[in-house]
Amino acid sequence: MSPAAVRIAAVGDAAAVSELLRAYHEHTEAEKVAHGLQEFGPLAPAYAAEVDAAAFPGADVLLAERDSQIIGMVVLRVDGADAEIKRLWVIPAARGAGAGGALLAEAARRATAAGAASLRLSVWDWRHGAIGLYRSRGFVEVASWEVRERLVCLRMPLR
């Protein structure tokens, strides 16, 4: 299997980004139900709007591709010395082959180039595989900035 290549999303990628976002949010909502945080229902309006617009003003959407197929994404927002990643998602069939790590590496490279001192993210505490990936890349748990319970906040120094 060839390694994943990472690139910035283009206008023509909007449908693929929306599809990835929908999969991400639907999977997350199902996990919340399984962990007793909510009852099953439609996507929250904010998430549905995000899927429909596939837009993140002021952020870069990075895509992972393998064999000309888009297999994952991450959103990177840099604001001065702070950088944050959101919506890291690799389709289940492509997991375990390095796409998530490639997306993280490119997000860190871009954040560093933009002058950020650290990269932060939050992740649900039951996502053990994702937490392991983040820790293997140098992220450490920090005091929470989230109001929602069960979100673990992690930060990685960039310089």
C-alpha cells in the first residue's frame, strides 16, 4: 500500500470534504449515544451546517490521499502563537496505515511555519487509538479548555 500524501483542500474538493465531515459527525454522535452522553437523533444544527458548508473560515483543510482517493482530513486553524486541529478523520478502511500520522505531521509543519508555538486539540476520552496516536507524536494532556465533560485536551510544543 502506498503512503498517504497530504495536500491542502481545493474548491473542487468541497463534496469530498462534506462527505468526510458527515462521516466524522455521524460516527461521533453514535459514540456519544453508546457512551450515554445523549440519545440518538439527527445531527445538531451546528454540525449539520458545518457538513453542508464544508467551510472553515480562517482555517486550512488538509486532505490525505492514497491511490488518488481522499481517505482523510484535518482542519488546522492558526491564530498567532496558538494553533488548533479539529475534525481529524480517516475513513475506517484506511486506518492503521499512516494517514492520521501524515495529517498530524503536515498540520504541525504548517503551524510551525506560521509561527505557532504549540498545537492543541481535544478528543473524547474513549478514543483510545486516537489518544495513543497523539501521544506518540508528542502531545501531552493539559488542563481542559472545554466545557463538555469527557473531552481530553492535549497540546504539543512546536518550538
